[in-house]
Amino acid sequence: MEQRIVIIGAGPTSLGAGYRLAELGYQNFALYERSPYIGGLASSFTDTAGFTWDIGGHVMFSHYEYYDRCFEKMMGKEFQLNMRESWVRMFDRWIPYPFQNNIRYLPKEAAYECLSGLIKAQTSSKKPSDCANFQEFMDAVFGAGIVKHFMGPYNFKVWAHPPSTMNKEWIGERVAVIDIDRALRNVVLGSDDFGWGPNNMFKYPLIGGTGEFYRRMGAAIGLDRIHLNSAIQEISLKDKQIRFTTGETVSYDTLISAAPLDLLVTRMIYGDVPDDVREAVADLRHSSDYIVGIGVKQKCPSTKSWMYFPEDNCPFYRVTYLSNYSPHMTPDNETYYSLLCETSYSEFKSADQATIVQDTIDGLIAAGLLKPEDQKDIVDTWLYDAKYGYPTPTVSRDNILKQVIPWLESHGIYSRGRFGMWKYEVSNTDHTIMQGVELVNRLMLNEPETTIGLRYAITDDGRQAAIHEKSAAERRSKRALHRSRRRESV
């Protein structure tokens, strides 16, 4: 008989696991989600005013053929392919993203500080590999000027944690690095340098926001297998049972969890948790996010995708012209547009839920995205409090994971996903879906997982920076496909 597999959550990781189980013909599994909707932090909501909002500025791009096939199967042609147009707002001007590649747009004094600091940093004896944390890495790679004007303030606004508490292993594709020659060439020759990164083209569902993709994945798995409004009361390791606040009790042989790792260990699992495991997981850190949507009854004034805001004249670190992602995000894209604004908070950085919407509007005016008179045209506001926004890659994180993840697996519990594995560097939606898929491949087919141990190489432009260890089955499949194509061409 098939063993009973229970999956906690209905976000990308859990859906990836469920989808792969169904694809393999496995029958004895079910998903349990505490919320009344599918999608987790990748959900979308259409409000009564007719605006569709995502939980954060999600874009859909992929490192994986499997993810691409899944997206095509779920969405068909019902998506829009967008070219990224990203900017940084500072010094009352727009600077192409990434900032460090385009410092020629700065005022001359600031540009000199950035160039001078970069030269001093990269001609010093300290190597990036010798850095103990992210703060040291920024100082060693970018120098005092770039850190002062952008990297320092921006990263604190995003993470809501001091960079000195963070490791440097998460960086990879997330932070564009630059060498002296490239910086000088861009400044002296006036070269634009904004094609960096893997998401310069991205897909987006035509209708329903990012969450539409995940709703369709849920339907493909079978909605009868997905139990919503099912919050966990406790998990018994001894009995291998889960009791929900609804009063329902289910048994499992294998448990796949996408719940936050700290809550799983300290609040959900009942008894038998060693003190050192509890103490270790209690040191995991995260930030929270207020996601504020602003609907404006005007034609969209910009073609921008998203923008970064390092300065303290606004609370948010990122704003997205969400209505530019699809023409169906507002009641009428000819007469309305929408802005999605993200503000982080933690014990190191405060934000007030009671005032965050007005603070956001004031910030949009201060940053030049709205004029004071535009306030009369704001016809919709939306607020989502993401208690778990970003898993902070602290200096101690990897040692915690090395201790906690194996202990859980020794009890038949596999923690994966954005907060289940706590690895921000592999928490894009493609990564998190594949964490679920690869775990199932490991359990069912004895194939190694690759994404959770993913490492990044630093390349000049960020492309091809992800190093994926392919399983033997994937390699055989690719060789077979290549042979088939050769025969067809002959």
C-alpha cells in the first residue's frame, strides 16, 4: 500500500510537491492550508473596486525546463511576456538599475565618491572571500561611496536587519558586482549598463495576477485533495498525527512542510524536541512586509516595471507599476493604473500599520511618483501584512539548518520552501516550486535534490550564474532529446 503523504501549505512548494505526486500517479496524499485560498505568499486578490493585487512584486522567470513546461501547461497563451524596465530613485532623479553599473547618472560629487571608493576597495588586500558578513562584502567589493549612497541604506530598507548580521552566501544573482574597468568605461564613455540579471524578460498571467498560475496548479492537483482553513493545532512525532484547530486529526507516514521552520519546530511539533534544536531554530531571523496597493484613476504615466528607493524620504524600498504587467489588473487600463509598494519592518526597523497607507502616499509624492493634486484621483487602497516576508540569511543560518533539517528528516518531516528551508537565495517562485518537485523525486525516484544546495558563481553580468547539479535522470533525458532532434534534422 502507498504510504500516506501529508503536505502542509498550499503555496508554490507544496503545490510543486502535490503536482509532481499527481503526475507520477501517486494517490495517497493531501494538502492542508491554514488560509482560505491557494497560493501562499504568491497569492493574488481582486478587490471590490476591480483592482488585482499581488503579495509583493512577483515576476515569473525560470532556471528550470520543468517549471517552464508546467507554466505553459497551466497558462497556455494566457500570459504576457514583459521586458523589465527597472530604475533607482535618488538625488531627485532616475538611475537605471543596477545602480552600481550606472553611477554616471549621479551628481558629479557622488559619482566621484563612488568611483574613488570602488578603486580603493578593489585594489586593497582584502578579498571578498575573506569577508565574514554582508557588510564586509559590500565594503570590499563596492567601496565606501557606493555603500554610503546606495548599498547600505537600500539593503537595510529591504532586510530590516543590519547587513553585519547577514552572511554573504545568498548574494549570487541578487547583487550585481562590478569591476573598476567596467565602472570607468561606463562613466567615461557614457555607456548604459542595465541588461544585468536573469529576469530582464519575465512572464505574467493575463488575468488574475501571479496567483492565477497557482490556482490552476491547485485545480490540476485536484481541489478535493486541498483542504483550506486548516490551521495546525499540534503535530505528534510519536504518533505521526496532526491535529488541526478544526478538530480533525490525520495520520501521516511522510510529512512535507512549507510552514515557517521556526514555527514548525517551536509551536507545531508537540514534545520530543531536543532543547538544542529548539534553541537553534529560535535564532532564525526574518523580516515582515506591509504591501500597499494604490489605485489611481488616471492613464498610467510610465512604462517602468519596478523601482528601488534607498533614501529615507519614503517608507518603501520598492514600488511596482503593477498595471504594466497585464492590461487586466485594473477596471480599465486606459483610465486606471496601480502601484504596489513594499515596506519592511522588524525589531530593528519600525513601521506603523495604522498609518502605513498614508505614509506610502506621502512617500510616493516625496519620491516624485505622484503629485500632491493626484491624491484626489486615488480611488482604491489595499493593505496586506505579510508577517513572514523575507527569511534573513544571517551569519548563523547555515549552521542552524545543518542541525535542524537532518533532525526533522530523521522523523519523516521534510521542511522545504521559502521559509521551510529559510534560503532566500533559492526562494524565487521557480526555486520554491522545484524544491517541492525535487523532494518528491528524491522520495519516489531516489533522485538527488539540487536546488536546496544551489550555489552561485559571480559572473560579470549575472547571467548563467546559477550552478545546478543535474541528476542522472535529467542528463539521460537531455541526451535522448538531443539524439531525437538530430535524427529529425537528418
